[in-house]
Amino acid sequence: MPYAQGRKYHDADSHVMEPLEWLAGFAEPGLAETLLNGRKLEPRIQTMLAAANDRLSKAVPGAPAPEGIIAGPKGCVAFGAFDKEERHLALDELGFDRQLVFATYSLSQFRTSEDPDVLYGGARAHNKAMTQFCGSNKRLIPVGFVPLNDPGRALEELKVAIELGCGAIWVPATPAGSRSPGHPDLDPFWSYMAQHRVPFMLHIGPGSRLLPDDYKNNGKPRSPDIHGGGENLRFMDFVVLPFAAQMFLAALVYDGLFDRVPDLRGGVIEFGAAWVPGFLKQIDLGYRSFSKTDPLLQSAQMKPSEYMRKHIKFTPFPGEDAGALIREAGADLFMFSSDYPHNEGTNDPIGRFERTFGQVDETEKDLFYSKNFEAMMGAF
């Protein structure tokens, strides 16, 4: 019996748990070795992958996914974590109508490279890998990745990604190299996305953390991350996590991008959403305070918060009070996500959200679980 039942559910955040060599298999000759570059997985990840491969070797072809996988093992050992055939079966058991699929590890192999050939070659390999993983199953929507450092190459890779079948494009929640992401040089990129009804995605990942290293020098031993290892978020990282998305979105508004590309849509994924009501108030306060003298603000066609409502959707974490967010900021802004098979998605994300929905009506629930996703995606 599927986990999600009784209404239409679209999942705005899920992941493939790609093995270390996964990206290299789709890279152009000569780049694969650079992407691997002597990297090794943590012993605990190696153990999990070995267990998952052992299960796959014993699987009965065509057998359905086990019931209750949402509450089962997570990470690399989760059902459908990195095997495409399993993932298609997993989606049936999860019961989601559509599911955006992001990478987990592979961007770290090229995302911060200063060599543009590695940066954009890695992005193309990633996008090929993502579309191969999702395959012909239209319910699985591969999220490509395109760096914005070089506007010309960004547009080139965007065209390839869309041709490959990427249904959304992850862009770094950072400046576009030496430019603002709203710089006119990038207008062809954003316009191409809008013309093809492909939304951009901001997602936590390499380059999106803002905590200066000096704050880690606190005279105490470094704590383990949220999963007890070393590669993920800690408390201080989590507290400042939304700032990257806030700066990016504020730049798009301030630079007038949404006026120049009025059909562009985007999602802010896995940055949480507790900050959204305050952010809307902050950008509108800034507009009221500075539009008296700032010609860029004077040329805006609507208030900053109105741009957010028209163009952007957000995914709360399952531990956040999504009902309160809807009551305070509006039902048109927020979307459901499971984060499957990451641990952060919890063993019952629908249940956790539902427990906050005491004053949320059925129409607002439909917006949260499906219609806001459809609006972001251009109704497919």
C-alpha cells in the first residue's frame, strides 16, 4: 500500500545516492580521472554501499518495493537510492505523482573548480548521469546543474541539459562568478529557461554555506555533523543556511530580472522555510526605505514580496511548523518535499506536516502538496 494516499502528492526534493565513480562514467575522455582525483568515501559510506549492492545481487527481478520504505533504512542502503530500476519501484511505494531528483555527492567533484573545463565538463557529465538515472519514467524529474560563472558556457550547457531531458536546473546559490546572478549578461540564460518552462532550483550544496572558518576556531573540539560523520551540517552552518538563498533572491529582485523575464519560475529547496515570512517583510521594508532615492527600486513594477509570490516556491523542513508558515505568509508559497532517501526527510514527512495543519483547509493543503509544485513546473 503506497505511503502517500488520498490526494495528489508531488515531491519537490529527493536524491540519488550516487557512488563515487558514478559521475566519471559520463565524463568526456580525460576528465574522469580529474573528477575522481584520488577521492575516497568514508568507511561508513563504503560499508553502506556494500550492503546495498549485496541486496541488489539477491533481488528478484520485477519484485515490488517493500512496504514502508519511507520509514526504512535511509542513505545508500535505502531502496532505490542509486539503482534506477529500484527507484522506479520505490516511487510506486512512496505514492508520489512526480518527484524532483537531485544529486547528493557528485557536485563536490567539480563544483568549486577554478578550471572552467572541469566546471562545465563536470556539469555536463552530471546532467547526463541524472537523466540516465531517471530514464523514461516521466514521474521522475531529473534536476540538472549549470554553473553561472561564464554566461556563454552556462547557456550552452543549459541547452544541452534541457535537450537531455532535465526538467529543472539547479544553479548555485552564490554570485555568478564575478557577477550578480541578475546581471544582464545572464538574461539569455534566464530567458531560455522561461521559454522552455524549466524552473531554476536553489539547493543546499557546495558553495552555498556562508559560515566563515574563523567561527570554527572556538577553543573546543569540533563536533560531529548531524549524522555523526564529518561531511554535513553542524549547528552554526544550519543557523546561517538561509542567507545564501536570501542574497540570491534579493539580487534577482534588485537587478530587475523578474521584470525582464516575467515567466521565469524557481524553487528554494532544502533551505528550510521558517525564515520566509521575515524575509518577505525585510525585503519590503528595504523597498519602502530605499526606493525614495534608489532608481533601481523605483523602476520595479511591484513590491519585492510580490515578486516572490509570483516567481518562487519554498520547501519547509518536516520539523518546521508548516501550518504556521501558511497562516502567516500565505498558502501560495510552500511545497511538500520528502528528501528521500536522506535522513533529514524523516520516517513520516506527511505526518509531521499534517500535525501542524490544524487550521489549514483542504484547498490550502492541495496547494502545499501539489498545485504550487505544478505552478512552479509550468503544469508540466
